[in-house]
Amino acid sequence: MKMGKVVMVVAVMVLFNMSSCSAWFGGNKHKSGRNSILPSEATSSRSRLLNPAGSSIVLPLYGNVYPVGFYNVTLNIGQPARPYFLDVDTGSDLTWLQCDAPCTHCSETPHPLYRPSNDFVPCRDPLCASLQPTEDYNCEHPDQCDYEINYADQYSTFGVLLNDVYLLNFTNGVQLKVRMALGCGYDQVFSPSSYHPLDGLLGLGRGKASLISQLNSQGLVRNVIGHCLSAQGGGYIFFGNAYDSARVTWTPISSVDSKHYSAGPAELVFGGRKTGVGSLTAVFDTGSSYTYFNSHAYQALLSWLKKELSGKPLKVAPDDQTLPLCWHGKRPFTSLREVRKYFKPVALGFTNGGRTKAQFEILPEAYLIISNLGNVCLGILNGSEVGLEELNLIGDISMQDKVMVFENEKQLIGWGPADCSRIPKSGDVSI
Ligand SMILES: *[C@@H]1O[C@H](CO)[C@@H](O)[C@H](O)[C@H]1NC(C)=O
Ligand SMILES: *[C@@H]1O[C@H](CO)[C@@H](O)[C@H](O)[C@H]1NC(C)=O
Ligand SMILES: *[C@@H]1O[C@H](CO)[C@@H](O)[C@H](O)[C@H]1NC(C)=O
């Protein structure tokens, strides 16, 4: 199981010691003035390339909420470009790869470790600044940008920021080599529960270092990302305008929290009825497999479920350790279809001056799983237990079978019904 990848604390230590790593930090640093966009074929001319308002990138996803616990995407990075499987995380900014710098601590990776380029991002670069905990950070090595990121699930990574080439296919058929910053993560610290065997992480947050911010600042796509996670597994993510806005419900991105895709205040709605549990802030985060409610909302959910399930043929199954709360039936269940009749939808009603403006509905399929023991388990967990305090984290499970759109230009979060197994092609991308 994987918990919130939202960045909780960022503190930097200049751990990287030049002398002990002279193998690659020694000479030949930081080539500036390199063209950031290199057409991958001599024949593609800039004019054929892109119309930033209309171009987009769509990438297929692999994975599921249970049993895999995450969705991954393949990116081709480096010269020559090599494939890497990355965990998709809208809760943090930086894209990084486990890196042979050499690596102090790396977990097992599906591909050989990334070999760093020598195209260093300098310490005073705004991208570097955006990864530091304070504005007056220390630059012991002005030519290099050291960072440390601590995620909510106790995973942390130390690395150095570099530029390298990403090979990207746009939906208009153009393939480009785009030079952008990425992290060379040479020391990952994690507990067994946060471990998963991937090459790195794709950061899709709102900060400057995020891949979408970098693509946008090079004029390649609008500053919009989105995803569609299929309950059958798989789905896609997109950069730019690859969604049908006619079917999307919008709510403003909260201005209080500049780091995350958060919205609020919202009120809890159970089975179509307002609960009075309000003033909730919701953070949308693909870095988390499950959804977390704060202690108050979680308590209300448990009481409601207990009432709803009384007299139904479902009994608590304390032996099932898959998730904190599971129920068994008379016989093992094989599919959510068999149990959804016992459960009602949960929703977050986003309010504005007391009126509900937009409802984010969480159907039973988006808060329950069937464990491998054939029990049905609650995929909404107690966030207070894992230190999320007042935050409510909307994880992968509750965003399944919806197109989720994060409009950074208009500061809006949107969602709508979607068939996530149908990956949009250039022809059916509407603006
Ligand atoms: C990531 O996706 C690839 C398909 O591109 C798949 O083969 C691989 O098993 C996935 N990796 C993990 C760790 O799930
Ligand atoms: C990009 O497009 C090329 C052909 O135009 C294709 O061979 C390649 O697999 C695509 N890459 C990705 C990552 O989709
Ligand atoms: C949620 O977690 C907090 C902190 O551990 C705890 O005090 C509270 O009782 C939990 N709520 C429920 C309903 O289990």
C-alpha cells in the first residue's frame, strides 16, 4: 500500500560532497546556451511544430489501486533516450530518477539506473530555488543544485538537479527532444511500506520545477494536466488541452495552499444527504493509492457505514489485514459488483457562500476494494493516524473512472465522467 506522496516538509542538506564524487562532479560542468528544443528529425521545422494552445501530450498509464497500489508511466529520457517507469504524483513537483551518481541507496529498479548528464542546474537557478525550504538557502557549491524531498509516506530522496533531454510525442504527431530539469536521486530512504520498484517519480505539482511548468515555460503546452485512472487498471495522463471541457465540473484551486492541488471548503454528503461535517479541504493526489479523511470526517463515515450496514449480510472481518476495515459476506466476493448494492455514494460538496457549487461524487466502486481474501474493504482511511492532520487526501481509488483536470492557468480543478480505457488520439481532442 502506498500513502500520500504529498510533500510535507522540505529541508535541504548539502549532502553531496564534491571530493568524494569527483568521478562525475569533477570537470566539465553545466553547459549553458544549449538549445532547449531539438527537433528529433532534421526535417521537422519549427513552424511545423507546435501551436501551444492546441498541442498536447497523452501518455498511457499502467497499474491499479489494488493489488498493485500505483499507476506508472513510461518516459524516454537521456541521450540516447532510454525508457524509465515512473510513479505518477500530482502531490509533488520534481521529476527524478534513481541515479548512478554513484548511488548511495537505491531500491531495485526495472531498468538500469539513470546515468546523469553533466548539464548541471546551478544553485541560484529559480528551479533550484523552488525546491528549497527557504528563500535564503545555502549554496555551498554554486555550480550545483542539491535538494532533499521528504514525502508524506516517510519516503525521502536526496539528489542533484540536472538538465537532460526528454523525448516526447505530441498528439499532433510531432516528436520533440525537450531539454528540461530532472533530479538525479542518489540516496533514497524509505520504509518497507513505502517501497515500490520503480525507476523514479513523475512530479506533476504546481511548482516551477514540475514537468508541466517547464513544458509550459518553453511554450509547448498550456499549463494544464489531467489524468484518467481506469478502475479496470491503466488509463492515461495528459499535458495540455486533451479533454472535453463540456463534461467537466469545476471548483477553484484553493489559494491558501500554494503547493498542492487542493480545493475547499467542502461538506461531506453521505447517500445524497448533507452531514453537517464541513469546512473540509481536499487535496487531490495520485501519489496516494487510497483516500484519507481527517479524524472528524472519518469518524462520521464509520458511524454512517455502521448504520447503513446493520441488517445487511456483511460482518466486520478483523482478520483481514488488507486495510484497516474489511467486511466478509456469506461467501467470498469476487467483484465489487456483488457488494455495491449494500453501499451508497459519498460526496464532497464544494461550497461557496454556503451554497454547494460542485459535487465530487465518490461511488462505492471508488471507495471500496475486494481483498484477495474475498472481503470488501474500505479504501478511505484515517488521515490523522498517518499525520495528515486536517487535510483530506483524495487518492487514486476515488478518482477512478473520472477525467481529472488541473487547470493551472485558470486556477481550477475539474472532473467529469469518462471511459479511461479509451486513450484520446489527436483526432478526438477537443478544446
Ligand atoms: C510499469 O508499466 C510497464 C508498462 O509500460 C509495465 O510493464 C510494468 O510492469 C509497470 N511496472 C510496475 C512496477 O508496475
Ligand atoms: C512516439 O512515436 C513514435 C513514432 O512516431 C513511436 O515509435 C514511439 O513508440 C512513440 N513513443 C512513445 C513513448 O509513445
Ligand atoms: C483516527 O486517528 C486518530 C489519531 O491516531 C485517533 O485519535 C482517532 O481515534 C482515529 N479515529 C477513528 C475513528 O479511528
